[in-house]
Amino acid sequence: MMVENIVTIIAIFSLSAGALGVLFGALGLLRLGDVYQRMHGAGIIDTGGAGLILFGLLLASPEWTVSLRLVLIGLLLGLTSPTATHAIARAAHFAGVKPLIKTSPDAPIEKGANE
Amino acid sequence: MRSVYVSTILMFGLWLALSGHYTPLLLALGALSALGVSLLAKRMNVLDEEGLPMGILFRLPRVTLWIIWEILKSNLGVIRVIIAPSKAAPQLVTVSAGQHTAAGLVTHANFITLTPGTVSVQVDEDRNEIIVHGLTQEFCDATTDGSMDAKVSLLEKRKVSGA
């Protein structure tokens, strides 16, 4: 009984942290400067956010078949989401979108050269 | 032929996990389907080092905990920047990759993108370089210091000298 309670509490914390992560990721999409920076915000959503939510669901899952499916979803996300993010970044790079660059802490933020 | 066996076992395992039917007839049909698909894939020449990078696949557990820890750490870093966007000091840096197979290079680039704060923008297979967009100086330094490069190289089979 005790162990079950502890697992449930960890699951609740993990789900809440994941939800917060998704919230911050969405905030990042709105607040950050240019397309490349916004991608880092989206990165939180599909790593920390989705990961913690999946981990919470894993702890709360009633059957091993459900757990196994959650693990498979996690693996699939870990493989596909960076690939998709890279595809967007690469497309922006080759389309000539110049990233905002700030080389030193005091320097102003400015459009950088696109190598 | 080894790739056919491995792919059959992996696919039959996946089928077992997802189907939920455990009568002899359906089990046999599932195994036959897995074998048939593997043989077709072999015939199409997609079961090579790129289509089924067995070495990297089986050594992946070695770095799983490390990558999860890195992801959690850099998630907090990016959240800090999102709270105060003026802290952002984005840069493009070039990371040299020590991998000698295409699958290894892709794994390295994917790991860089998987940790928030760094996104691989371009992968140069000829020069073994990855151009990375980092959100702040710290994220760039963490990528260029070679620790991730070393971890990904652990996944690869050691290069046979002269090959």
C-alpha cells in the first residue's frame, strides 16, 4: 500500500513537471527572437515535456502491455523529433534565413553571416 | 543473413507486444509475416549498416541514462532563457565529429538536436563537421568540448585500421 502511494505521488509530480515543461516550451515559441531560437523552445516540448509526461503515465499504467507501448512511443519520439527539428533548421539555413548572432555578453544582438 | 534474423526477431517481438493475440495459428502467421518482410527488405538492399545499424542499436543502452540526464539539465537551461529572453546569446558553431559511419554521424547530430539549447543545422559528411545553432555560449561550449562526440563514438564499432 505504501509503495503504491509513493509511486502515485512520483507519477503526479512527473506529469505536473511535464505539463509545466510543455507550457514553458510554448512560451518559448512566443518569446524567443528568431526561427532558430524558437526551435529550442519547441525542443523542450518534445524532450522534457513529452518525456516526463510519458514517464508519469508509465508509472501510473495498470498493465505491462500499456507500459510497453508507452516505452515504444518514447523511443519513437526520441528518434523522430530531433530529425524533424533538424529538417526545419536545415531548410531555414538553406533558404538563407540569417540567424540573430550575439558573440559576446556586451555585444548587441545582430543578424549574422550565413555560412 | 544475420541482419535478416535480427530484423525478424525485432519485428516479431514488436508484433507480439502490440497484437495481444496468443493462439498458435496467429503466432505462426505473425512470425511468418515478420520473416517475409525481413526477406523482402533484404532483397531491396535496405537491411545494410544504414537501414539496421545493429552495433549502434545494441550499444544504445550504454548512453541512455547519460543522454536523459543531459536532456533534463539543458531543459532547465533553456527554461531559464525563456524566462529572461535577453539572456539569449545565439551563435553558430562548428562541431567536429569523430564518427566514421553515416549512422554514427546521424546519431551524433540527433543527440545534439535532442538536447534542448542546441540544434544541428547542417551535417557535412565529407569534412565530418556539424554546424550547430546554440542558444547561449554555455550550450555551445557544452557541445564543442567533445564529451558528446566521445559518447557517440562509444556506440560505434572501432575502426579497423587500414580499412
